[in-house]
Amino acid sequence: MKFSDDVTVANIAVAYDRICSVFECDGDVEIDVDELGEADLTFVQLLESARRAAAEEGRRLDLSRPAHGALLQVLQRGGFLDPEDRDRSEFWLHGANSQ
């Protein structure tokens, strides 16, 4: 699944619907945010929730590459990159440094 436009509170319902439709299929889910425009906290919260829901179903939800650009800035400002939370850090950064 690819997000290439802005994903903010103004259109988060569209992103939610897209993620829900992917969960109707079996298997793991990969999210491509390489060409993501603007992002805000609602998108981060949506992906966090989807990641947890996937884990509860025994599935994986991963980013195709580490968060960068606007998404990385939101993660940093929102305090989502605590190095003590290894699962979250691995999901967002793929083991890379957030700096």
C-alpha cells in the first residue's frame, strides 16, 4: 500500500478506509511512505493502531523503508521515537538513528 499524497486530519478517513481494505486480505502488509507529502499526528496514530491490530492477528505491518521527511519530523515532535521501545523504533526507523 502506497501513500503518496498528504495524509492529515483533513483526509485521515480516506487513509483509514484504505488500511481497513488491506486488512480484509490475508498476509502481511507493507506501507510505502517514500513519496508521502505532509503527515500529521493522526497518520502516525493510525499506523500505530494498524501495527498493533496486525500483531493481534498474527500479521506484520511494516514500512517499506525508514520514516523520513515530514513523517520523521512528526514522530520526533510527538515523542514516538523512544529508544527504549524497540518494537516501535524498529517499525519506524528499521534500526536507524532518528537524527
